[in-house]
Amino acid sequence: MNEKVDQGFKEILQDKIVLNIPGFQWSSHGRGANIYFVENQSITIIYAEMPAVKEYDVLVFGETKHINKRYYPNDQKVETIPTEERFRIQHLLVDWLASKGMRHDINVGK
């Protein structure tokens, strides 16, 4: 396992993400945040930050090139997410942010 992959597992552990609660979980780190998408004993980490502009509530690395790894903490396994699946997660993320009333900068479909 490489160092960047190890960091993902460390973040999941530090933020105490619960595997048996499906959906999105938010963990703030100062101006930064991790949005975790939990599904079927796997976790996808999506990075975000609080912006210095009034147009958005959150800046999210929500384009599909950033939604690319799925972590399986129980197995200490990581897999690359197929492109179609990335789009599905992106749409779920956009819907979740909208349900929270959060304005974001995600370029949907990219």
C-alpha cells in the first residue's frame, strides 16, 4: 500500500466514520472538510473547503477525476471507481448538498 492510500485510511479512522451508516458524513478540519460517502462497507473520500467568496457555501473537489478511490477499511483494500459509478456518486453528492441548502462549485457531469 502506498503512502497516499495509507493517508485515506488514517483520515477515515481519525474522523471516526461509521461504516454501518450509509450515505454522506461530514468532518470539518478548520477551513477544510472531508465528505465521506459510505456504501456497502466502502468509503469514498471527497475533499472540500470553506470558501472566501460569498457565492458558495463550500468548494468541493466533486468532479469525477477526484471521486476516484473507494476504501474498504475492514479489508484494508482500495479500488479505483469506474467512471459511470463516479457520475452516480457525484449526482448523489449534489443532491445531498442541495438537501443541506449548501451552494457549491461542482461542475456536474465532469
